[in-house]
Amino acid sequence: MKTKEILTILEEMAPLAYAEDFDNVGLLIGNQNDEATGVLVCHDALESVIDEAIAKKCNLVVCFHPILFSGLKKITGKNYVERAVLKAIKNDIAIYAVHTALDNHKNGVNKIFCNALGLKNTKVLVPKQNFIQKLVTYTIPENVEKVRNALFDAGAGKIGNYEDCSFNSQGIGTYMGNENSNPEIGERFEFVEAQEIKIEVTFEKHLQSKILKALFSNHVYEEVAYEIYDLQNSHQNIGLGMIGELENPMSEIDFLEFVKDKMQCGGIRHSQLLGKRVKKIAVLGGSGSFAIKNAIQANVDVFLTSDLKYHNFYEAENQIVLADIGHFESERYTKNYIVDFLKEKITNFAIVLSEENTNPVKYL
């Protein structure tokens, strides 16, 4: 199969539009029109992983972290990034990264983290902002159902756990066509007052072109009146981190021991223990110091993340326990999820889980 067919499935799993602006996701190296011989899924596309892909006859490496994060001015093999890129190019191996596109997905990195700990009643910790738009359009009553259903089919009208959401109101539309017009109601140069329905729907902004195509294809008017607004609403199903609850509360020490075992941590750095029972947990795979305030506001007992600095631990303010379990460890099961997703979507094709442990942090 073509590489681009696999990329389509990967974007279904982790839409690139979900990624943070600073990130570098998608196809980083390679030609999407090449034939794919196999997929190797890894955490980091290091040189050793490229060697593994060569040995296992996989010419597409799907990694979590992008090996190319910022621009390269030279590729001479002087560092680990350049060596991996050179070897991939020399051996016609494509590299595709998912990173924050999967971080922000409701079933992605942080849901995987929650599932590993058996957390229930999960919801997003830091909802994505500036991601929702609103379409307002107008049509005659006879055309309302067709337009509305087309917009729904294109992805509009999804709010939380609900689909096909819209607001509809009646009114009077007026117009008068010129000599080049072909009005649906009335004649040229005739002032028309028509009964119209105003349709309002929200949608994720990356769907805008698809939404507008559906609108224009199903509207009866020669000139379609519409407006698009950027909304300030948070997207409750897309965002970084997640909150969940333990089925049975634990002591702080027992909980941290539980986490250490489940996430296979070499060690856990944590703030002052508070002597409370642990029930409500916040998790954020990867670097999560920016979300400490969000965790406190959510009134959680413990916030699990990584890459906390010395002064970050003070920010707990004796309100929650902060626990740094390690960057790799907090994302440990992500590559397994990607493999399972691809195997479910693509049968009779080589989807291989990398055996390379690319965690650069070692414990004594």
C-alpha cells in the first residue's frame, strides 16, 4: 500500500490540526507516494531505531517525538539528530511524528496514562483554546434540512457528548437582483421579502473548508450569505492533560508506589506529602509544569507529570502533591497504542513495535 494511505489512518488517530503551534508533526522525511513495505512504531526515531527499521524491512517509521523539531542548516552527522536523518534518507525510510497531535486527543497520550492507572471519570485538564468557530447562514424553509444535514455530515454541530447541534430561527430576508442575477424566488429587479431560516452551527476550525464546501454544494441560493466567527469557548474534548479518579482511595505513599510499579519508573521526585487520601488525580504526559495551576484549580490530590524544576515543587503550595515520574515513563505506553490502532485499521500488513528503549535517562 502507499505510504499516504497509512498517513491518512494516522491522521484519523491524531489529527495534525490538534497539534500545538510550536510542534513539528506529520511527515518529516520521505515521499508519501512511495510504496510502504512495513511500519515500525517507536518513541524516538534515533539512529538505532532506523537500523532496526532497516533490519525489519520497514520503510516507514512512526515516532511519538519528532526527530526534527527545529530547522537544520547542515546535515553532516555531527549529532544524534543529523545522524538519524542522514541514515533515514540514505535508506529511503520515511519518518512521521504524532507528538502533540496525539497529546491533545481525548483518546491519546493522557487517556493512555489514565488507563494504565485505572482512572475513571476522565476529562481534559487544560482544554484547547481558540479552536472552535461558528457558522451562521440563511436559507428558505424548503432547503433547511438538506443544508443542515450536509453541515452535520461535514463535521459541524458536535458539542461535547452531543452531535447534530444547531440553533434555528425564523425571519424575513430581503434582496433585489440585478441584470446578471438568477434568483431562486422572485424576478430580476424585483424587491423580494422571503421567509428564511437562520442556521447556526459550531465546528472545529480545521474543518472550515469542508464545512463551506458542504454549504455551497447544498444551498439553493445563487449567492450564499454566511458568516464565520472565532469563538472563545474552550474545547472540552481536546487539550493537554487529563483528570481522573481512583476507584478506591489510597494513601499518598501507597499511590506513589502504585504509580512507580504501573509506569515502571526508575524513581519518583515529589513535593511535600500532605497526609491525605488520594482519590482525584491529574496527569500530563511529558513536560507539564505549565499546568500546575490548572491541577490546583481542579482540586486534585496528586498531579503526575515530568520535567519539573526545583522551584516548580514550591508551586504545590501544600495544596496538592506534585510528582515527577520521568518524561519517557509518563508516555511509556503511547507506542503500544499506536501499534494497536494501526493493526486494527490495517490487516495483513507489517506493523512492528520497536524493541529499542530510547529513554535517555538512566537510574542508579
